[in-house]
Amino acid sequence: MTRTDTSAWPCPIARTADLIGDGWTLLILREACLGARRFEEFQRELGTGRNILTARLNGLVEEGLLKKVPYQERPVRHEYRLTDKGRDVGPILAVMAAFGDKWLLGGDLPPLVLHHTECNHDMHAVVTCAECAEPLDIRSMHARPGPGYPKNIAWRGRAPRDATGSQHR
């Protein structure tokens, strides 16, 4: 199956999916967020082929999510460190983990517990509104064209839905 390039679509979700939506890429970023830095660490934890791992790591470096830093001179060896852009993926992964814990474990206990060092408590991610701090629910939000929406593309015109699922115009 051929993958559609969505990197230039006028949608931040499509662009982000194009950047990090590949399964191996997400798992590499997970390992980087958990502290992996060296090629061998990524390979040991993920069990992926060298060619796949090399391609994904190079892509993450090219896109600015990881940077290569030499840790040995003879022979030259590099480790991969998260950049600010790469660290910003951490909360996305935390939300994905919370989703997986809620919907995909089938009664099993979570295999990984995230710990928030600022308050010293185990945690799960909750996405909240930056204005009122209420947890987000798709039934209480809607989209509208932003200032960067292309003028040459018609807005879908979908009316927002209320908490019952009814559309209002």
C-alpha cells in the first residue's frame, strides 16, 4: 500500500501524522523519551532491523526531532538526543498511553506507569483547555477556519454538535 504524503496539507494533524505517524517512528520516539540514546539501545528495545532503524533515525534527525551528538572519536560514534521539538512529542505519547490503558488492555494492568517528577505522583495524561482547564471532550468542541486556512479551499461548513450529538447551525 502506497502512503499518501500529507506533509503539505493545510492541517496540522495531517502534517503531524506524516511526520510521526509511522509505527516505528513512534516507538523510536517512545524509547528516546524513556532515555535511549544509542543505536544499540534502540535496536535492543525494539528488535527492528538495522536498515529500518537507520532510516527512521536519519529521518528524525532531518526533521529536527533528534540530534546526533558524537560520544566517541575512534571510531566516530553518535548518540541521538531529543531536541525541543522531539521533547514536545512526549505529551502526545503520554496521551496515547492513557488511551491504550483505557481501551486496549482488555482488563490487564498497565505495563508502564508514568511518574510526574514535579509533583512526585504517578500520572496519566489528560488534555485540558488552555483557557478554562476543563478536560477536553470532542462533544464540547468544534473546529472553525483559522487565520492560516487557505483562501482557495472551501470550508467544510460542518455545524458544531452539542453534548447529545445533535448538530446546530
